[in-house]
Amino acid sequence: MSEVLDLGAQSIEALPLDAEAKQALKDVRAEIADAYRDAFLEMVATQRKMASALERIQNTLSLLVNHFELELGGKAPAAIRVAEPGTEPDLASALLVADPIAAGYTLNQVDIARALGLSQPDVSTLVRAFRLPEDGACAVIVRKGKKDLSNYHPRAVERLRHLIANPPKGLNEAAAKAVERARRRLIEPAGARPGS
């Protein structure tokens, strides 16, 4: 293998300097060359990581485009898992809802309780009793687990109001009591309303 011609070293040798100064310049030049080499290797590694990330993003987009058609008309779109710590954040995996916020599913049970003027525990009991998370027009499950996490559409407020006024038969005791408390709060006698 032939030796690489070092033009920088030849240029330093041609300078009218003593041997120590020339050696100091060669050392500085060697450090700069090492720093450039290290920066170049780091840049190449970064570009490889970026290429890998772009490939995963393209695969994710392909998955979304080819396998998940957004259906309008009350059905929730298909969802993507939120990445857990330590996982690749740009890898898609199907869950249940793609973007519940953009689709209007912006409420949680606390928000519903505030909107209806009811206690959160009663709303939680009623949501379960009326199986609201299973109604795609009112709710979407955004995270499956031991205890599913749902987001609710503003329609859920009116749906709950309707179900409280017209509860289904066969509710358990806790749900029946929650309906009774809710009806007292929501269906007030005309004389009990403020300002009347």
C-alpha cells in the first residue's frame, strides 16, 4: 500500500522556523485533523440514524395510508400507540384512535362532570353503567390496559343527560343511586331555580 502524501507536513517543513516551532505546528495540525475525522465520523453516524428514522417514518405512513381508512359519520378513526419511554417514538402500532383530539374527542370524565354539574364519582359510575366508552359516537378508548383510558366527544354530555332522564332498566344499586342524585341536580323543580 502506498504512503499518503502529506502536503501539510511538507508545507510546514518549508517554513523558515526552528525545529520546535515546526513540531508544534505539526502537532496542532494533527489535532485539527483528528477533530475533523471525529466530527466526520459523528456526522456519518447521525446521518445513518436519520436515515433509519426516516425509513421508520415512511413505514409508519405506509401503514396508516394502506391499512387505516378514516371513516366519517360517527366512527372514530383508527389509533396509534403513544410511545413509551425507551421505545422508538416514530414506530406506529395500531391501537384504537388516530387523533382523538382532532376528531373532537377532547373531554375526560372530569370535564363531563363539570359540564353537567355532577360529581366526578357519579359521572364515572354512570359512564360505566351506560357503557359510554363502547359508544363510538361519544367516546374512544385512547389507551388499553388494566383500566382503559377514554376520551369523550361533547356529544357524550347530551347523551348522558338523555340517559339520566331515561335510564335503562337493570342498573345496579350504585348506578341507580347515581342516576337519582344526577336527576335531582339536573331536573330541578321550576321554583328551585335561581332567579325564578
